[in-house]
Amino acid sequence: MGIDIKAKLAKRLKALRRKHKITQEKLAEMAGTDYKHIQKLEGKAPPAAQVDTLEKIAKAFNMNVSKLLNFDK
């Protein structure tokens, strides 16, 4: 079985942050969440992300949730 969606999201968040040259702390500030939560979402054993958290993160990157979850990029 392939990589699970939580791990895919972790890689996607890290890649987007690097692309936009922002820290976990800055993303957390932009998304209105705690940086520890971003840290966990990007970690080796990430928790399941809540829909409202995904919406906030997507908005911070100026995209919709479906684009955030597009793991083909």
C-alpha cells in the first residue's frame, strides 16, 4: 500500500512552505493556528487534519482546499 493521505499532506505543506519561503511559525500565524499544530501536521506521524484547519491553511496559501490536497504537484 502506498503512502497515506496524512503523510502526503505533511509533504505537501512542507513543500508549499518552502516554495513560499515561510516558516512553520509564519504559516501558523497566517492560518490562525498554533505553530505546534503545523509542526505536528508536517511530522513523521501526523494527526488527521480537521476540515476547518485545512481551510485556514489553504486560505493562508491563497488557494482552495482541493488545490491544497492536490498531491500530484
